[in-house]
Amino acid sequence: MTLRLTRRAALGAGTGLLAAPHVAKAQARPTVRFAYDWILNGPYAFGIAGERQGFFREAGIDITIQRGFGSARIPLDMAAGTFDIAMCDPTPTLRFMSQNPNNDLIAVGLLWDQAPTAVTVRADGPINSIADLAGKTLAAPEFDGGRQVFPAFAAVNNIPLSSITWMSVAPELRETMLVQRRADGITGFVTSTALSLRALGMDLPAQRIFRYREHGLDFFYGSVLLTTRRYMDANPDAVRAVVHGMIRSLRWSFANRPAAIQALRAREALTDVAIETIRQDMAMAELVDSPNVRRLGLGVMEAPRFQRQIEAVKAAFSLGDMPTPDRFFTDRFLPPAAERQLG
């Protein structure tokens, strides 16, 4: 019996469940613990909106959605059993999988086709080109996705890693370091840093942004849905429900952006609607809506492209054995193609 049939049976059994409460408990929807890799802001509003729209309940599960603290933390927390499924950048996951060969991590869907990682400097500062980053100080949290991918970015752009001085800061202090000129630049997801800097008075014209995908890493994927094989094998219907629910939520939010931001505000009372609307639009335009997605639909990772990312990560971090695309990703839980189109 599938989760959907179980739910339908529970709803249709009427007073029979009152006479057998142990049956009602057995047929309750399972709860999935889900985590993003960063704070709950505009680019992540789609999951919150989907939860409020009831998409996950209709798929047969209840879901709890929590914030994260950087993509590099996700594999660690996943391996520790902190949550069941998460959204994260594949690059630090590849590194973790290579360094921990007994891991059982696996990606079950793709949400961001393009990578959001970037280095941002002051437009009025001395850094006018990527080559000028050599010898400079960059500020970022240790688990920040942009910092984690920087070695690959540096490798394709001939930036000596040994020349970079890293300033490790709390997430809420990263942009402040650049505004106060205490760091020459910062790394991070551009959807996060660009608007956070704007909120601190450094508007977009005052920023010089080096997006990794525009400087040699255009083949890197953005964010995947990650789980463990143990959880996947024990709960295939729950995994399918999350994948279907997240893709449905992303499609819905793509077409209903103001409503998605209002759902975020209902969850996070301090949400700056104006800022998060722009942040969401940036994510939809730069990360979600791409020629690849228009051709393939949401959710798909292509093996030849991902193999290039695997090889780049291996070289950048001097890693040993790496997972193959088939070891890293499975498409068995994706919805049909018609349900993955942006429209």
C-alpha cells in the first residue's frame, strides 16, 4: 500500500478509526525532517510556500523545514542523522564523499540548475579583475558554499590559493566586513550577498561581482536534494513525496512569486518583503530558469556535464577516488516530464 493510498484509506474509514485508534496511528502521514543550506530567505521561499499550499500533505507526508548553516555542513549533519533530506551544493558533498568513502549519501533531484557561488568586491576598490584577487583577504563563514567552491574557481582562473588570506566570520558578519573595508572581498551565494550588501547601504552599482559560472565554472550545478541510501531504501515513498513536493512548489512559486514571499513572511515575521522579492527574482532568473531546464525540465542532472564538475572538484582539492555520476545521483524519484516544466 502506498502512502497516498494509506492517506485516502485513513480519510475514508470514518468512525471505524474511532473504534480502532491503533489503526489511525499506523496510517498517519510520516513526517520528513528537511533542511535548507542557508537562512530562510527569498530564494528558499518556494518550499515554505509549498508547505502552506498543502503540496506535501497531498503527496502523502508532513514536512518540517529548517534553515541551514552552509552547504559544507549538510553532508556532516546528514551523516549524523540530524535530518532526512536537505538541499545543498553538490561540490562540498563530492568532497565529503571522496574523503569518507563509506558514506551512503545520494542526490535524488536537482533544484538549481545553475550555481549561485560568487566573489564580491567593492566597485571602488583596487580589484578590477579576477587576477587582482591574488594576495587579497576574503571573508566568509567556514562552511559557506562560495568559500568551499573557491579552490575550483581559483584553479580555472590561475589564482594561487596560497596567496589568499581567509577571514572566518559568522554568517551575519560577512557582508559587514566588506562594507567596513575590513576584507577585500567576500564569497557566498550571490542571491544572498548582493541583497544583504544592499540592505547595508552598498547597492548593486557599488558591488563588483565575479560569478563563478561566468568565469570558467558554467558547467557546475547549483543545488541538489540530498539524502542517504539508508533513508531512501527504508522510505522510498517519503523520498518521492519530497521530490515531487519540492518540484511542484518551485514551479508554483515561479508563477506565483508574491504569494511565495507572503508565505515566507508568515513563517518569518521579520522578512523584508521588498528585499526578499528581489532576491527571489534573482534566484529564479539566474539559478532556476535556464536553457537546460527549458530543454529537460526541473530535476535532471546530466552525467557528462556532472562528470566535468566531479573532475574539477577532484583536481582543485587533490582528492582520491570520486563518486561516479550514477553513484551520486538517481532520477528514479522524479515526477513525469510534464510535471517538471516551468511553463
